[in-house]
Amino acid sequence: MATDSSYRLGLDFEIPLASKTMRVKLDTESRAIAIVGPSGAGKSTILRVLAGVERRARGLVTFCGQRWQGDDGPIVPPWLRRVGWVPQEVLLFPHLTVRDNLGYAGPSAAAVEETARLLQITELLERRPRRLSGGERQRVALGRALLAEPKLLLLDEPFSALDRPLRAELARVVGEWCAERGVPLVLVSHDEADAEVLAEQRWHLSDGKLVRE
Amino acid sequence: MTGWVLACGLVLLLRADAAAGEPVRIGFEPTVSSAKAAPDSSLLVLAASSLAEVLPRLADAWRRGGGAEVRFSFDATSRLAVQALQSPSADAFFAADREWMDWLEQRAVVREGIAVAMAANELVVVVPADASPLATPAELTRFPRIALAGENVPAGRYARAALEATGVWAEVADRVVRGGSVRGALEWVARGEVPVGIVYRTDAAAEPGVRVAFAFEATNHPRVLYWSAPLSASRAPESTDSFLRFVVSEQGRDIVAASGFALVEPSAVQALPSVAVVQAPAVASAIRLSLMVALLATIAGLVPAVGLGWLLARREFRGKALLSTLVMAPLVMPPVVTGFLLLSVLGGGTPLGSRLASLGLPVPFTILGAAIAAFVVGLPLYVITIRGAFEAVDPMYEELSWTLGAPPRRTFFRVSLPLALPGIAAGAMLAFARALGEFGATVVLAGNVEGSTRTIALAVYTLLESPSGRSTIWVLVGASVGISLLALLGFEALSRRQKLHLEDRHGH
């Protein structure tokens, strides 16, 4: 994976969780990091702070020198951050077809077709979300995030509902997609294999602390 | 008329009795008859609302002389008569006209021939205390509106008869607004909502906000007489009888006179011309009006209800609890109170009301007023349903939409609104149903004006006080129940649809 020295992600914030306050400190130039750790440790919350939808965080988030978050909450609102966020709980807009879900951020029709082919969901394009399986839903959500032309990709257990062979293949597809475009990635997973394929740096979150492994 | 003759006989007999008996107190021996009644049983008396001041005084005096306790239910004679027929649990009845007493006699609610004329009243024209004077019925034609009591309420009928006899009815008929009772009409004049009204002299005297302009000549309308009678179903007939005799005793007559009523001389009460025939409100117009008012209220409420519902579901801000409370208030307040508050803000005499009127949009007594009343009373259900619909939408849909580049406003129209749409329609259905059933606020703010504010609810209410018109009531009741149930079925179906709508996976 090519490293461009201009990329830098810095996190230094606190956020109250149900049990305790989580203190997140991270500074990396790696374009592909994985955050691992036990469930309930707050991994998904970190992605929410990065996406800009978490109002309780206090402290810094800097993306390539741009301050996204300050001591008083988000500075750059989520609609200006251009992150491709795929939350763990996969939500597709139920009133839109797969095609319209993929096209939500306004990509060209050709780009939608292209991404659908890449993720092997071309035959699902006209369906409604409620007629999809769990694995299909994950791929649509992933495709929707990729089609938003993100500057940063935030994936939260993105392949958990896929079976093994497909899972490995998609991990490879996403890895290549990021590498080709130079899009940095933050992956949350407790699957060693995913982290192995996609991440070059691993951070471990437990007891409210983020530690580089 | 035999009833009357007998009654007069009774009065004369009582007085003759007294004259022949004890010299000290004339005509009445309360201790004797009340001693026979169960000592702890109080009386329930149904009485015309214009007697609300004098009867408690009479009861008080009677009790001090050894009588039982008397409880009163004051309302328009017409409504009381219908109540007396349907739930005969009261002991005595005081009517403001002879016709309703006849009606009760025909239905054996009152035994024939025992009603007594216990007081007389005068019909007067009142204007707000600070208005310029007027002296003749002909001058009534220069007013845009005239307040009368309801058309089946005695005061309303007497007033119409007086206007007919003085030759101005034809000209003013379409400017008449009807309060339910005399008090209602009086209130409007006192508040300046209506520039002139026709009420009883005793009511006018009790209201400092009005001035009596002139009284109608007694020959212009049937004499206003109050009739008292025991009800056949009374469980304390002797005590009741004792009270009624006290009312026409010397002591009672003093109290009646001191309250501003005229006393009844037997010679004055003979030929009683029948007053105007009861008119049934038009069924089609009531149904059409109801639908129109409810539809107007629902359409006008859509944007505010969606805005408020979204705000309350999705935003935290200072004063949120206060806003929510204000919006919900009409749900728990008596609609009559809501109507009164609306009248205080939008009435013709208020800055806002007169501004609207100058724009050609007067609120009181117009369909606009009825729609506003329905809108305010329906809004809580509208907002609560829509708030629930927005709350049912997982906020993460909106968050996702933001990260996909859609700012809040675009997110609202592309995600929140479409996802809450069936719930919004359900809210509209519920608000429509509520608007359809609105009565209390409407009657206070918009009155009961045939063709412009008399909706189904008000038409049924009007018919309830009419001796005839039972079959009409059933048509209106059927229409009301039918439309309301349809609207509620629509609400149910849409609510279910909302749940399905949000399912983005099978069996989830």
C-alpha cells in the first residue's frame, strides 16, 4: 500500500459511555488502520465521532490538518466531511430501491452499475431493501458508501454477514478500491482475517483506552 | 288551559287559606309539609337559566323556614325539558315558557294542570354599556348582527315573535346570531362581539357590561312567564310541593319581586298565543359544513403539525417542554375554555380580531371561526401522531443521509418526511375525525349559525332542545358516527402502514 506523507489522522477526545468515560488518543499516518477489541468497548462510537454524528465527544479530531471536531463538538458537519460510513447495523433507506440507495449521494448511473458489478449485486438493483438477505444488505450499504466518493472510509464489521469465500473476496475488492484511489480506511472488526487483509496498523481498544499493537 | 285555571285556583286557595288561618305569617306553613318529607332528602330542581339568581334565594329562605336542601340544574328550558323526559330523577321544573310545560304534560313528565305561573319577565334590547342609544325596534335594522338566545329556547322564541310583531324580522333575520341561552347572547353583547341583543330584563340588570336600550311593548310578544311544576317522578312529592308553594307565597313573591321580576296577576295570564314553530336545522347543510370545516382544519394544520411534530421528536431546545405543553393543552382543556380563550384573542373587539375583520376575515360567527376552533382542538392529536411517526424513524437513517452529503433540510425531505409519511397521513385522519366532532370551542367562538357554523354536532345539539325532530337527529347521528368511524378506520390502516413502511427487512 502506497503511503503518502500528506495523510494524517489525529484523535484526542473524550466521550462518556454508559459505564465510563472513554479516552481516545490516536495519531497515525497509516492509510489503513483497524480498531479491534471486545464488543461493547466503544469501537463503533469512535467511527460515529469520525463521521460527525456523535455530539457527546469533547476534544480534537483532525483529518489532514483540518479540524473536524473541537472541544465544543463537531466543527465540520457530517454532510461536509465526505466520509463513507457503513455502520454495523446496516440501514438501507426502506423507501428506495437498491439502485436509489446506491445512488443516494448522486453518483452517475454508470458508476452505480460499475460498483454493483464489483460487489456482485447487479441483479438486485430494482429490489426493495426488505427483500434482501443480510449479506446482500451489507454489500448494498458498502456500495452506497463507496459511491459517495469518500475522502475517508469508515467500515464497521462490514463483512460479518457474508460467508467465508465471499468475505475474503470482498475484503480484497475493498482493499484494491482504496489503494487505487488513495482513500484511507478505518476498519472496526473483531475478525482477525479482515484486519489481516485490509489493515497495516492495528489499534486495540479496551477499558476505555486505545493502544497501538 | 285547564292547568292554568287549576293552578290559579291553587294559588288563590292557598292565600285564602292563609287569610283565614294564622294572622302572623301569610299563606304558608313550611314546617307542616316539610316535616312530612324525608328530612335528609334534598330536592333536585331543573330551572330555566334566567332564574339562576332568584331561585337559590327562594330555596335559602325556604330552608331557613324548615325546608329541605335544594340543588339546582340551570340551563335553557328546552334542554332541561328533554333531560327531564329522558332521565326523570329530578323533583321540580321551572320553565321559561308555557309551551315546554305543555310538552312535558303531554309526556306525563308533569301531571296535567298543576303548573303555576310564578313570575314574569320583560324582553329588552341591550347594547354594550358604552354604545350610543337607540329607542325603537326599527333602529335594530342598522346593526350588522343581533344576538338572540337559541331558536328553541323561550327567550329566543319570544324575541323572534317581538321582532315579527314590530315588523323588522324579515330585514334582520339573516343577521341573527344565536347564543345557546340568554346568558350566551348577553355575553356576546357585553364583550362587544355583537352590537345589540335581545334578552330578559333580569339578565340585563345582572350584567354590568350592557345597558338596556328599551323594552318591547308587552303586546308585541307572548308574555314571558315562568312556570313551576312538580315532576311526576319526584321521590319527595310532599317536600317538592311545599317548596313550590313557598315560591308563590307572600314571602316568596317578595323575593321574586326583589330580584327584578314582575309578579303574575292571575288576570294577566289568559290567552297565550302560541309562539313560532320550531324549525329543524337543515341536515345537508350541517353535513356539508362539518366536512368543510374539518377539511379546512386538517389542511391548515398539516404544515404546523409536521413542523411541530418533527421539532418535538428530533430537537432538544430550551422551552421544549413548554411548547409541548402549549400544543397539547387543548387536548385536556374543556373545549369551551379553549373557545373562550380563542374568542379573547380573535374576537371582533380584540386587536388581532379587528385586524382580521378589516381584511375581510371576521372570525366570530363565521366558517373561519369554526375552522379555527376545529384546528386548535384537533392540533394536539395531529402533532402527537406525527411526532410518534418521526420518533419511530431510526435517527441513524438521518445521520447516514448527512454523511452521504445531504444537509439537514435535504435529509428531511428525502428521508425523514417519506419515512414518516403514512404516520403523517394517520395524524391528518385523526385530526379530521376530531375536528368533525368539535363542539364546545366552536359554539363559543363561532356560535351556532345555520349555514355557516352549524355543523353536525351543533345541529344535533339544537335538535335536542326541539320537541320535534327526533328522526332528523338520527340522520345526523348516523352521518356523524359513519364519517367518524371511516376516518378512524383510515387512521388505523395508515398507522399499520407506517409500521410496515419502516421495515427494511423481512420479519424485522
